[in-house]
Amino acid sequence: MDGQDELVVLWTSGDREVALEMVFMYVLNSKRNGWWDKVTMIVWGPSSPLLAKDEELQMMLSQMMGLDIVVKACKACADHYGVSDQLESMGIEIKYMGKEFTDHLKSDAKVVTF
């Protein structure tokens, strides 16, 4: 895949309303409706503890993963907030994301940040 039909969503906001009414809604609908072939969501910063404690977001995350949406989380951030184990138990790949995110930015993928 050349990245032309790839979406990468960097979710950094700790605001629950932003998560529900923008990030999760768009990511789920992007895949459900075939707007993008490949969708990746990266959990970074304050979004990490929000996801770790919010059951509704966790249920939506499960739906995302069921649609083959790739979900990863920044290890440095998750460790900082003390939620690495919780996020990993949800099936999220926890890793240092700086290089990978830079590669996305340099690729033809479309990258949006919330």
C-alpha cells in the first residue's frame, strides 16, 4: 500500500467529549463506510488515562479493533500515566511511537491529530 488510502489518527486529547463526538465517531465510521482502506489510531498523551478509565470508550475501542482498525499507544506516555498494563490488556500495542509517527508523517498517509 502506498499510503494514499491510509488514515492515521493521533489522539492526544484528554477531553471525553472530543473522544466521543469526533475521534471515535470518525475513526469507526471511516472503516465501517470504507472511506479508508487502512485506519490506525495512536493513543498518545492525556488520551491514555482517559481510555484506561472510561468503559464506554473501551467498548468503542473493542468495536474498532473488530473492524481491523490498528490501535497503538505511546509507551512513554502510558508509562508516565501509569496505564500501560491497562491499555495492553485491551489489546493495544504499547510501544515507543516517535519514530513510527515520524514515518507516517513522511509517508503518503493522511495524518490527523485530535
